[in-house]
Amino acid sequence: MSKGKGVADADIEALAHRQHPTPHAVLGAHPKRSGVVIRTLRPGATAAAALLDAPAPDGSDRVALKCIHPAGIFQATVKGATLPLSYRIEATYADGATHTQVDPYVFLPTLGELDLYLIGEGRHERIYELLGAHPMVHQDVAGTAFAVWAPAARSVSVVGDFNYWNGQAHPMRSLGSSGVWELFVPDVHEGSRYKFEILTPTGELRLKADPYAQETEMPPQTASVVTRSRHDWSPAEQEWQERRAHGTPLAQPVSIYEVHLGSWRRPDGDRPASYVELADELSAYVLDMGFTHVELLPVMAHPFAGSWGYQVTGYYAPTPTYGSPDEFRRFVQTLHERGLGVILDWVPAHFPRDDWALARFDGTALYEHADPRRGAHPDWGTLVFNFGRHEVRNFLSANALYWLRDFHVDGLRVDAVASMLYLDYSRKAGEWVPNQFGGREDLEAVSFLKELNETIHGREPGIISAAEESTAWPGVSRPTYLGGLGFGFKWNMGWMHDTLGYMEQDPVYRRYHHNELTFSFVYAFTENFILPLSHDEVVHGKGSLYQKMSGDHWQKLANLRTLYGYMWAHPGKKLLFMGGELAQKHEWDAAASLPWELLESPEHAGVQALVRDLNRAYRDQPALWALDFEPDGFFWLEPNDADANIVAFARQSRGGQDVLVFVGNFSPVPRGSYRVGLPRPGRWRELVNTDSRFYGGSDQGNFGGIVAEPVPWHGQPYSAELTIPPLAALWLVPES
């Protein structure tokens, strides 16, 4: 023990060299026989004093502190004083400037023992309320509580514009085996920028953004920002939440408009619209188009715009490109007030290698696997989360809850699930490590996904969870108690691939590919499917949906209209990426606005009008959604007429109370006097005819309806002869 300092020289040296795990044991106010010793760290200060809030026993209210180490460590003894002692530190610098602040090292930890236990167990569902940066009043002092998980670090400091980004100024304390470092810093308020400076086990200093930051700087800047929500949810929003909790998405109409916020509509042509602008414009458009939900490409913070949000660096912060977190809350609320649900794309499969973000966060492979055969993704140049580490699982599952709870979103679409499920995904022999049983399944990821779905559906009933999963993994959308992964829905990638492959064929060859149009019905009820025509189908040289269609300009549009009529009648919920309703001619460009000028052309406006009418008719027909995932909701009429390129089937609600017949002609030849079986007698009206002149078609059809005759056909007791227009779809419903 150093006689002059009252503390071990080793502690002083460790503090000076930023290697002390518990700076509060050295700094702050500590009892001694003659009174209370005050010790403070003020790097660069030429002088320091303690300003006492109440006079000392000798009557003084100012105590000069002596510099005991050139790193800026000062101390003095307040003789006769006792704890608790309330004071502020006044530091003077070479330029004559004086700074006064309550000593950060007199505060108790802002995390309790139960919190630390749950964090250590990976079971803290509100961990985002503790880790990160949280403005608060602590021990009657206003400031910000900082906390970060970095178990391998030798020391951690919080740096920011409040301490000139000086890593020596605010070392944090280690809270034992939890791996959490914590510090309450007085007078740090909303809007302050910060990062964590971490001394790694190898002695390297790393400057890291906060993994739990709830706001970030505008790209390309990468600092975290201290924030708190001041948004007051409206009574209408509260009612929305209550209705959602009692909802059953599986048995409701779900038609999703997938949107990239930065390129839907760009004001002035050169900047993305803001959350505030989009709240009104996008919600009005989507409502008019008849969709039930908006799905957003990831809005989590991502400085590289070219990733479209799929390389996330700030999992808890909405991207500032479009506005503040509260402005995003207002965006969600506005859509809810107009009756629209909000789904977010969510990316737990991988994260980018940016040195300032999650990669090797504390100098070790903390969030990722250390073994590159498991920790590196070969396709995307990214890192893979270590799902076997319960703190990492906690980070992700709490993040899912955070968006559902704090932003009131109605669901999550989980990206790249297939890449999570298989250890050999996109890897050659020798590039992957089998599981403990010698298999290719990632058992840790499977366990995580089950736990995730149990948690979010258990805590937030009525929400949507959807998996982008492109393999034949069984039970993706089955409950975990039945051996499934627990998702509410699965994207039907097989339907998308087969159907688009069929539509790309010239009609003269379609008879040889008829099974591609009908095969999806073989497995349509094995999962709770969403039929996606997503952004992935209109990028990377794949061409737009319009370009994928065969034929000349008129035929491409007619094919596209037929595709939409078929898709909206097919079992499963619907998803269309923005621009598809415009019959966009070229691939999607994330740096430009959608080509709204196409609507000046009647045939493109006609495709938009068809999508609008399909959505409205779909919502009005329980036959199309009440039994989406039960075989009783579907029966074939004509699956085998490959030579005529015709398919016909029926959809119905429970007990056949509501029924709708679909007839599709995928050839450019009109079919006259084509008999189709019908389950009921009487008049059937054309609810939808995609060849209508209002949609840009040739206006052939059945003059609005037909009458069923008592002629058994297609296994039905009634039938009627139809005129089926070329490259067109008909929806027929019985008149009440």
C-alpha cells in the first residue's frame, strides 16, 4: 500500500493504463480513519477540486485535489467527513477552461443482481432496457447509464462527444462473471454521440458502436446516439394492439405489399422520402390498392445502402436515413390508423464484418463462431451468429420482441432461414463441420428458431412470423410441440420458382410444363404458405416480372395479369413487391424511384387497376382465405388440360358456405364453349376477368356471368359452357 495515496500503487497504475476492471474501487469517495478520501480521474487537467454540497467539519466547501499520477489521477482527504458524501468535481485545463461534473464513480450499478443473473442465463427478455445507453435520473442525478457485454475485454471505456472521445476519461466497471461493463455518467443527455473503447485480451484498443444502441448517426458516420422515446401512442393505436392480440392471421385475408422505403417514391427524384412523408403517402396508396399489410425491407441501421438493409449493424435502431426512431413509431401508428399491418424483414442469420460493429466485438469471436467453417458465410462475405451461445440468442430474441413491443410492428419475416438450418449451406465438402450426430443440420440454430417463435408468439399473440425458407425442411410453420419450427407462415419458394418458370415459356411449349403450374397444389397444405413475388425476383439480372413473361408487349401484360389472377386465387397468403403492380419494365433500382410515369400508359394503369380489384375481391371472399391451409378449402375441377393450357379449381369456406371458381387460360387462343363443372345451380357472375378492357385486355368473356346447367361435369353436379379469353383468368361466384 502506498502511504501517500491510500491505495495500492498497482491499482493506480492499472487505472492509469486503462486496465483496471473495477475503477469504482479506486475512484470516487472511500472511507479512511481520518475522514473520506476523494479520488478522481481527469485526463489532461492541470488542477482539480472537490466542490462539497454541504460544508466539511472544518467549514470548507471546496477541497483542492492533488495530482498523484500524470495520467490525471487526483485525490484529497476531507478530514472528519463520513459517507455518503455529496460533491462535484471541478477540473481546470491548460487553456484555462473549467469543467464541473458530479463524479461518475460515486454511483451504484444501474443493473441489479436479478438482471445480471438473467443476462448470464440468456433469458432477459427486456435486456435492451438495461444494456446500451439509457437517459435516467439515478440517485437523484440526471445522466445516462451505459452498459455493454464484453466478457473477454481487459477494460472498457465509454467515449463520446461529452468527453472529447478520450478513452481514458470514463473507464467502466466489470460486473463480475456476467461479462457486463457498466457506468453511469452524469450530465450526458439525449443526442450525445458515443461508442465503447475496448482493450482486448491481446492489448489492442477497439472502438465499437453499441450493439444495443437505439439510435445511430446518419451514414456514413457510425457512432451510436443516446436517445429515449417521447412518442405517445394514440388511443386508436391501443385499440389496434388489443384487436391484434385476439386476431388469427391464418384465417384472415393477408395481402402484403413489400416495400423498400428508399426507392418507393423519391421526392425531387434525388433523395429518399422520410418516415413522416411516407406515413401519409405510402399508407394512402396501399390502402387504396387494397393490401392488408406493408412489409418493409430491413429498417434496422445499415450504413451500406447497397445491402438494402440485409447487412445490419444496428439491430436495435431504425435507420436514420429516413428519420428518428420516434418518427418511425409515428409511421407505424399512421399505417395502423388506416387499417394496415406492418411487417419487418429481420436478419438473424448473419451480420457484416465492419470493424466498428459486432465483428470480434471484445477482441474475440463473441457474437460469431470462432471457426470460420461455421462463423463465416461464403455467399455474402458476412459472419454467422453463434446460436449456441445463450447471450447471443438473448440478443436476437429480445431484439425481435423489441420491434414488436416498442414499435408496435405486427410481424417479422425472418430472412435466409435455410442458411441457418444447414451447416453445409453453400459450402463444399471439407468446408463445414458436422453436428454431434454427424449430420448437416445446425441443431443450435434449430433450437434458437424454436425458442424464438415460442417466445414472440407467447408474449405477443396475434403477430405474424414468416420464414424465408427454400428447402423441404419439414414443419417450418408447424407448432414446436408438434416438432415444427413454430413459424406462423413459410414463403412458398417452390410455387414462385415453378410458376415463374412456367410463365417464361412460350405458350406453344407450356403443354410440356403443365405440371409446373399444378405441382404446388400437391403440397399446398403441408405448410402455412405465403406466395411471394418478392424483391429477390426482380434484381441481379433476373429481370422484372414484366420481362419474365413470354411474348410481345401485349402478351407480356396479359400473361402478367393472368399470373396475378392465378396467384390471388391460389391457396396461401399473398406478397407482391412494389412496382409489380405497375408492370415495371426494368429491374428494380434501389437508388431510384419506382417508374410511376408508366401509369400514363393505359395498359400499365390497367395492371395496377387489376391488382387493386383483386385485393378488394379477395378480401370480400372468405372462400379465398378462411380455409387457406386446409384441404377442405380447395378442390380441383380441371387440372389436366395441358393441351389447352387451362386449369380450373374451386375455393370454399367451411361447409361450402362461400365458394369461388377459378378458370385460367394460359394460351393466347380464346376457348369458346369450354364446359366447366360447378358445385351449385343458378347464375354465376364474373367477379374478375383479367381480360377486361378496364385492365388493358381484349374484353372477351361471358357478358358478366353464366347460368349453371344440371349437366354433371368435372365431378360436380352442374356445369356451364364458358368463353375463356386468351391469356386470362376468370373468377366466378354464385349470385346470392
